[in-house]
Amino acid sequence: MAQTAVKRVEIEATSRLKELMRAYFLDLDAASKDHNRRVAWCTSVGPCEILSAFGFAVYFPENHGALLGAKKISHEIIPRAAGLGYCAEACSYMNSDIGCDLTDRSPLKQLYGIDGPPRPDLLVYSTNQCRDVQEWFQYFGQRHDAMVTGIRPPRHLGDVTREQVADVRAQLEQLIERIEIRYEQKLDRRLLREAVERSSRVSQLWGRVLETARHRPSPMTFWDMLIHMAPVILMRGSLEAIEYYETLRAEMEQRIADGVAAVPDERWRIYWEGMPVWPRLRELSEKFFDLRAAVVASTYCNSWAFEPYTGGDPLDWMARTSLEIFINRDEVRKERFLASVFDRFGVDGAIFHNARTCPNNTNSRYGMPERLRRRLDLPVLVLDGDLSDIRFFSTAQSMTNIEAFVEQLEGRK
């Protein structure tokens, strides 16, 4: 298909985002060198509100794993982790982060002028996503002689029951107790409630930003969302993140009012299911742009759009949130959710990414794409690849498959 020179309208809030990210990482670096402050590592949908309420500067290593992929470094350093016995098909975030530790090749040096990830005093995981995060944190806990602890919610759930919420809430209480004993510091429950209120507000605003993509033409795409989701992960309980998403939402609403499209002359609306292919974001974004196809929604970006906190026990909200995320549900609930989103965003087709090293966030392996195709009469495409390890992704073959997929949409229209 021939490409045409159509100008992409950049998102103005991006400049503010860069300022926020710089300030966040510089503060982490300062905290790791200040004897009066402590740094906690946390998984991306882990109990960060507890850590914030204790006064920790909170770092999320999955973001660093994505950065290593986006900077096309992962495939070069993963073999170092394999040399320690880590399977090459285990989480490429984990393997690349370990490889980075062994080779001292963090992109944070070039981006922010800091040595790399902050040295942890505490590492806290939640296995609501996968087991790999626990093994990942164990490696760095031993590396830095730091305390490693976490929670293990029940997995692959249908309806979330009160008993399951109570189980995770009890685990959160035990986590608090362990931190209190380790650091001889009582948790201020008022600060925890405030952290949860802010976290919920950030999450709600992020969800509203994502909802603007329901408009035709969409003011933003999946590729934009991947960039602008950083604060909802890294700064979820901060006032700065609240202000940022208020600004971004206002800009998206103004784009809608002004008729500014992320993909000019938008012809196709597509859903992306699964992880991004971080090393090939630019190539994929440009391919869909040239094909006049807007990827308007995704499971991945929606993972941080939680149900709102409406008061009451903050630990109850945290427990329920950790259980209800998409990655932690059974096939029936996942299919129901996808069918609903396909309808709300008016998509013409769906792409499932079969990420080789992330089976927990890959939903194309047990017949789901075919079931949805038949049930909804919706074209689907499965792309083989990986979130960070570029060796599992064939760019030429994938681009050919995407072009053929859009031609299929053209034929149906």
C-alpha cells in the first residue's frame, strides 16, 4: 500500500510529561543516596499506596524493563541472565533487568544523568500478574542485601468473592506488620487513606483519557497511550499525576472539539490485545498511521484504570483492585470484557500479540481469538513477538501480516 505524506499532530502535554519523568527519576536517585530516606521497589499493580504512606520513594522496575526494550538493548543483555540459569523464555523484562545489572547499561544514564535504577531498601511484589516478579525481586534483594516480601493473591478468577478480598486484605495487613517491625515505624492510616484517594483519582482520570478514543476520529491512539501512561504507573498517588491527567484529558477533549485526529482520514479502528512490542513501537505506529488505521483501545493500557475508591477501608479497595485486574481473571471474564470494549469503541478488528516471554498477559494461546471472531463476526490477527526481546519478532513478516489484515477489513467494507 502506498504511503502518503500526512502530518501527525503532536500532543502538547508531552513536554510536561518529560519534565515529570525527569523529576521523578532524579528524586529516586537522590533518595537512594540520602541516609534519611528509603527506596522501595514495587510491582506495577502492587501495593504502592502502603509504601508511599510509609514514606518510601517508590520505584517500578517493570518500567525499566520496558525502557530497555524500547531502547533496543534487551536482546543484547538477556544472554547475561541466561548465563546465570534464567530461562531465555522467562519474562524478558526480568531477564533484561538482570542483564542490565550485570552489564551496567541502563538507559537512565543517558536520559537523566544518573547511575541507573535506585538501590532498594525494600522490595515488595504482588503475584497477581505472574510468578516472575517474585523471582525478579529475589535476585535484586540478594544483590543488595535488602528485604523482599509481598502478597500472593488467588489467580485466574471468575467472580471475585468477599472471601477472596478478605484473604488479600489479611495479606496486606501482614505486609504492613512486617514493614513496621523491620523499620520500627507504625503506619499512619490517615496517610494510607490519602494515598489511596489520590491513587484512585489518578486512575479515574487515566480511564477518562482512554475513553476519549471512543470518538470518531480518535484524538489519540494506543501508541500515544503507551507514552502517556507512565504517571499512572510510576506516580499513581501523587498530586502531580492528577494535575497531569487533568491537563491531558482537557487537551484530548479540545482535539475532539476541533476535529483533530490522531490518524487523519481515519478509516479503521483496531483493538490491541496483549503487551506492546517495545522495540518496534515507532515502526508499528508508522505502519498503522500510513494505513489510516487507528489502534483506539487496548487491554494493556486499561490495566491501570481501576474502579474508583468511594470511601471506607482503603485496604479493602486495594485488595479488590489487585484481584479484579484483567490479567487475573478467567477466560470467561476476559472474553466478556473484550466483547464489551470492542462494542464500546466500535472497532473493525482486533490484533492479539502472542508475547513469547509473557504467557500471563497473552490471550491468544487457548482459542480466544477464534471464539471472539466467530461470536462477533470480527476479523482478528495474531502477531507473534515479544514485549522486549526483539529476537522473537519478525518485523518484515509482521508488517506484511498487518497490511493483509487491513486489506481484509477493506474487503469487508
